[in-house]
Amino acid sequence: MRIDGSKPGAFKDEAFDYVIVGSGAAGATAARMLSDTGRSVAVIEEGPAIDPKEFRNEIFPTFKRMFRDQGSQVARGRAFIPVIQGRCLGGSTVINSAIVWRLPDDVWQPWRDEHGLGDALPLAELHKNWDLIERELSVARTPPAVWGEFNRLMDVAKKKLGVSAEAIRRNVKDCQASARCLTGCPTSAKQSMLVTYLPYAEKKGATLITSAKAREILWEGDRAVGVAGAFESPGRPRFRARARKAVIVAASAIQTPGLLARSGVDSPHLGEHFQAHPGCAMTGIFPNKVVMWRGATQGYDADHHRQDGRFKIETIALQPEIVFARLPGAGRRWMRAMLETPNAAIWAVQMRAWAHGSVRERFFGTDIQFSLTPRDLVQLRRGLRFTAELFFAAGAKEVWPGIHGLPEKILPGQEWMLETAPADSRSYSMILSHLFGTARMSLRRSDGVVGPDFAVHGSKNLFVVDSSIFPTNTGVNPQHTIMGIAMLAARRISEARL
């Protein structure tokens, strides 16, 4: 059943066994698992439910309807960095590129050895969960038939330089190579939560409540007994979703700490230890047509320096409006650059940053603080140089770095200039799209917010299952890790005596 909170007459007070806040990778996976138990499940989503038939390829209408703060959410620090999140049924899985990476062993080992979470997050059990998810969501490497030229060119660079790179594993089924992942897949080929786990849970009896903002968790002593919030319909009527067994928070590393803080959770770690993967893109111009709008949005990546440089390089197809906004020059120079865009490919550095920031609720809204460290800027410049080397190995005639303090165009043999770029994050155009750590898991209450049983320290049945509990960032695209951990958590919650 679905309840649309943007329309008058939605419920005011109902009871369920489990109430889940958030419908993205974590919340939908928890709903998929808990709906199999025969218990009643409610999923509360702040954004609207959007039929894939309504997806549009234009950026502004998509930002307005499907992105957090219409795409204007930013992290403040030395530089202002946009923070990209979905705000719709299915969360960020609706607007991401369906990239699937299992958590690398070298990332999990510090979770076990330094944070003591080997028993809480056993890698062998996570791999079993990933096996199941990959079967259910049709995960496979992007086939050459849907690469498009901008992905094929990275394969050319890989072979020429002999570096570690591969077609990306994605959760897609019958991809049509429309390069429209970022505005919502119009054919539902992308196996987002909107078209997979949420409909599955709904068929099993789950209630999906949309356009409904969860404002606080309700308590009776140390037990969470429900969620109170407001619908988006006129007058913003209040609602209560009571929970007989448990409240499960899966609202993301940005929204989860605010909800917990508003609900009286008191921890010096709440909202702290915020980590992310900053992304910084460059443009390569080729002698022949590339047409980045034909192919899998992100179909290839190079992980050659994932460990020794803490970055990997990804192909990406951006909508024309975004591409044009990134072009060098002004006036006639900008118009001439626009004429080059059919020959352009955009590849991006995804960094596993050392930086730690914070997320706090303020009077004006959510305050995200994040600044790259000097070490991060060293690895960013190294990653950009490697990207240029890949471009030129693939046959690019020039690279447009888009970095203040460097020439508008760099030619073959000038890749070294990228490592002389300013050591100032304000000189770069970046985004944050993978977010972690603001309610981190810990064995002791003094070290974190959530215990190894996924319950908030000091509570009996308030659980957190999203990437806010991660002790570190992952260095790879996190959706698969989030889903595997949420599946583990949901299974344990269903087995607990609550």
C-alpha cells in the first residue's frame, strides 16, 4: 500500500511492527528483508514517489523534484562543495549510476582490527548478502555493446598503459545506453530501489509513505515507540507512525544525525567523523566524435591507484546543461568550446579523502562542514595527472582541466602541470556524493553512537542501518556495502527479542 503525503486525507496515527525512516539503499533493503517475516512494515520517505514514466532528461526539473534542496545542498569549509543526494522514493539509488563494488578486504580489515567490528560486520556474511543482492538485481559488468565511445576510450587507455581498469559492474537489466542514470532511468533498466526492493516489500504488505518528513522519534523510557512527522500536503498535517517492535533509521549520513539529535540522542560523536569521497572531473577533447550522451552513464573505471593513491578514475556522462556550464572561456571562446562538446569525454577522480567534517542541525537547516586536508590535495592533483595521462593514451588532442591557476587547455606532454596546480581546494570544481560516519558504530558508548547490534547506545530498539554507522569511508562506490550491511542488520533485528 502507498500513502501519498502530498495529498489531503493521509493517515494521522497508525501502528506497525517496524517503522523505517528512509527509502534508499539501506531503508529499502531493510524493508525487503523484514517484509519476508510476515510482520507489518512502514517505510517513511521525505520525498515524492515518481513514476519512471515521468522522468525527464532536463537537469533543472530533475533537480527540483528529485534532488535534496534542488541540488543546492553544500558542504562549507575552505571551499563550498555541492553534496549530491536523492530526495524521492528510492533515494539516491534513483539518481546514481548503478555502480556495484564490494567492500575491499583492505578497507574492512581496519574495521575489524582498529575498530573491533569484525564480529558485528563479518565479511563472510556480507559476501553472502552481496551474492543474493547481485542475483536479485541482475549485477554484471557493463557489456561493450552499451559502452558508448566515452567508455570505450578508457578501455583503449587501459590497454595502452597496462593499468588496472575494468568495465564497471552495475545493477542493471537490459540497459538501453541512454546515458540518463543521473536523471532517472526512463526504461527502469537500472535496478534502483524504486523498481526492485520497494515494490517487493509493498507486495509483501509493506506500507510506503511518501512526501512525509520524519521530525522526531517517540520514546517510552528507553524504547522507541514510533516516529512523528509532517506531510507535505497543505497545512503540513502531523502524523504518527507507531512501532510495536522497532524503529529503524536509514536516512543517510546527512539526515540521520539530525533526526537522532532532534529525538534526544545525546552523544559527542553524533554528527562528527563525517567522511566522503570528493569527485573532481576533467574533460578530454578527441579528434573524432565521442557523443557522451550515448552509452552507459558510468561504464568503466580505473582502480590502478585505489590503494597507493586513495583514488580511482571513473567515466561519466553529464547532461548538456552541466557540460556547458563547465566549459572554459566566455563569449565567443565559450561558444567555440561548446562546438567541441560532441568530441568531449568527461572522466572524474573519485578520492578516498582523509578529511573529517561534521553535520549539525542549525536554525537555518543542516550545516555540513568539510575541508580537504593537505594530503587530500596532493592525492587530488596526482589523480588529475593520471586522468590526463589516460586521456592522452586514449588519443585525446587536449585536456580542459577546469582548475583556477592552470591554462584552460593542456596538451600532450604537459600532464606534469596538473601536479603544480594550486594547493587550495577553492581552485577546483568538486562534488561530494558518497557520505559516511556521522553516527558511527562502536563497541563502547564512549567511542560512537551505535552499538555492534545496530542499536543506538542506551536504547533497546532504535536501530541505525545506513552509512552513517561506517567507521571510515570505503574508497569505492558504497551502495553495495550499504545494502549488504542493511541486509545483515535487518536479519538480526528480525531475530531479536524486542
